[in-house]
Amino acid sequence: MSGARQSKKPHCSPARFVAYEVLRDVADRDAYANLALQARIREARLNDQDAAFATELTSGTLRFAGKYDAIIELATGRKISAIDPAVHTVLQLGVHQLVTLETPKHAAIHEQVELAKGVAGMRTSGFVNGVLRTVSRTSPEDWEARIVEGIGNDRDRLATLYSHPRWIVDALADALDAEDRGSELEATLIANNEPPRVQLAILEGEMTPELAGETLTATGVSPLAYELSSGNPAQVIAALTGAGVTAKVQDQGSQLAALTLTEAAPVRDGEAWLDLCAGPGGKTAVLAATARQHGATVRANEVTPHRAELVRSSVKDFTDVVTVVSHDGRSEEAYGATQYDRILVDAPCSGLGALRRRPEARWRKKPADVEPLHTLQRELLSAATAHLAPGGFLAYVTCSPHLHETRDVIEQHLREHEELELCESTVRVNGAGDHAATVQLWPHRDNADAMFIALMRKKDARGAELTEKP
């Protein structure tokens, strides 16, 4: 039997069926879980409560897939490869309900058995029933003890317990060790498994206590960031728009990445800025809001045409100061024969810094992905440096803490480009007032994606003036 078979609508809750279909979309078509989930929820016409349950089932099962597979193998005495893909997905969803959500046993088992009948056939129902009953007879704490029993290596234990591929655990550990904070490894793995709350960037207008109400709270990390405790983000943004406030959904780590460039020095009227790898446009919007205030302009380049359209949508309120183009960031066309005062290189990367909001990414990424990205990152930085005006600022950003995408890139680039120097960033991290030459954010410390930010300046006599504060 194939996991790609056409499912019949089973006699289980619509939310569980939607979650199953999204998980199969991810497995069979390499779909992005968030996009597939939105489409399936619309198609099934789920109400808000069922949509929230389907989201939790999908995201939670993807996050903990490695841990759940270890439990399934112990409960069945079989390797995952010996289990039909459709049945495997049904079992993962069942284990998530029993072990993490602690759904009432009868409801979880009955619903998953009905799901199995619809998607994998009647003859699978007995197997699914037996496996989930076996799982239900052991407490979540005992299952955790069983799956790590006999694992002597601490990183292997953490990888199994917190459901991360070992190579990602190693990469996170190396990045933390580079900061002399290796003891925080377990904390960041835990944070990666906690779904983040929605954060908004307030781009224009005045946020008042009355507008914030009880649902929006300033984070204290990014000066633009408010966190949403409840409610529909689209409805909240619409209400703010009606009150003259422009807001967008954006993680505060991304906000800080753009603010590092805008706050590098006082903005002079007529400055030209470039967002070299702009898609999907959140950082471009932050740049545009400041550019409009100070008489600067922004060129937003995105190599992929459909992502360039996302940038246009993101900056639709700032078309007076933003021009969107679509070129390879290593080509001359991307720059339009201009020397720029500020350039943001938010380079393509492994995305290991956003595992909490992209639950399937940890299973999709491979160690071999990193080296080609490292090469591309260096090529983009070199092209950007050639088009940076004397005295201008260059911000290099990745949503990854992997050292080969962060410190290694910057160190090699500075060795090859003596005209550049690192600058102190105005970003304040971890509640500290000291400014660093490079910044590594972490979800467990900063309530942000694990963004890496490095600010550089092209040396010039004028540069001394640019860095002086008024």
C-alpha cells in the first residue's frame, strides 16, 4: 500500500482528518505545512475551534515526529520502514494525542481507529487499536525514560528526547559553545518545540494603551514589537489600521535585523538603500517605514518572481519609497548601476533558526545543504560589497545559528575585503545594554527566531561622520 493513496473521508473528527491530510501532503509532496494547512482548513470549512485543533495536531506531530517514531517502534516491535506510510501517520497523530496532549484515551484511540479505516482500510483498524492501547498503558514520563534508555551520549539523548536530528543538535551546541553558553543547549531545544505567539511590527502610527488593550503587549526586545496573546491577527491588524496604525505580522528577530541597518547612523535625506534578498518582504517593510520618515528610498530585489510578488504585497503601503525588482543578487541587474548607502543581505540559509515556526524543516534539511548555502552567502556578500558606497553600511543576516553560515562567513569575508570593518550594532540582546559587533538571537533567551546579525561599514573619511550621533 502507498501513503499517497486517495483517502476516503473517514468517520472521525474533521480536524483529525485535516491534520492527517496535511501530514501526508508534507510527506508525499514536500508541501509546506503552514500553506497546506491553510488550504485544507478552508476546503474542510472548519470552525475556529476545529481549525485550532487541526493546527495543534499537525504542528505538534511534525515537531515531535522523531520522538513519536521511537515510541511507535517500541510499541510495535517494528521499524518505521516496515509500517505502511498511511498507518504510520495515523499512529503518529494518535501518539501525539496520548503522550503530549493527554487526550482522553477512549476518544483518542477510537478517533484514530476510525481514521485508519478511512485512509488505510478496515484491516488496519485492529493493528492501530492494539498499538495505541499499548501506548496508552504507559505514562508519558515512562515513555520518555524508555526511549532514551541505554543512550550514553548526551547529545544523542537530547536529540531523541526533544526530537531533533543529531546534526542539528550538534550545530546548535557548537553555536552556543562559541558564546561560552553550552549549558543552554537543552533550553533552546525545548524552545524549538514550543509554538511561538504571534508578534506584530508596528510600522507607522502611535500605539496607545487603549489600542493595545489586553491582547497586545510590548515585548521589550524590539522597539516595534507587540505580542498577541489571543484573537485573530488579521482582525487585530484591521482594527489597528482603522485607528491609523500600520502593523504586520513579523517575528521580532526579523524586526531587529532590519533595525540594525536603519539605526546604524542618522539617516541623511536622499540615501539609497537596498534589500538584496527581500522575499517575502517583512524586513523591506521595516526599512520602508524608516525610509519614508527620513527621505530615503529602498530598492527591494528578490530572485524568485513569485516571492517578489510577496514583497510587493508586503510593501503596498510604501510604494512611494520602494521599488521591487527580480534578479539574481549576484548579477549587476540587481543593483541598477547604483552605489547604496545601506544594504541588507538577508541571505538564503538553512533556516535552523526558525524551527519552532516551521516544524517540518528539521526533518527536511540535511547537513549537505549547508556548504552550498555558505558559498552562495559569500558570493552575495561580495556582490553587495562592490555596490556599497564609501562610508556605507552593510548588514548580513541569516535565520540560522549554524557557525558555517554565520561567523565563518563574516570572518572569511572580512579577510577578503579589507575595506570593510565590523561596527557595533544598536541591537540590545538578552536584556543587556552592551552592543556587540555580531548578534546571535535565541528563542529561549530572546523570544525570537535565532537570527544572526552582523553590521559592517565600508571605510571612508566620510564614514567617521556617518557614525557620529547627533
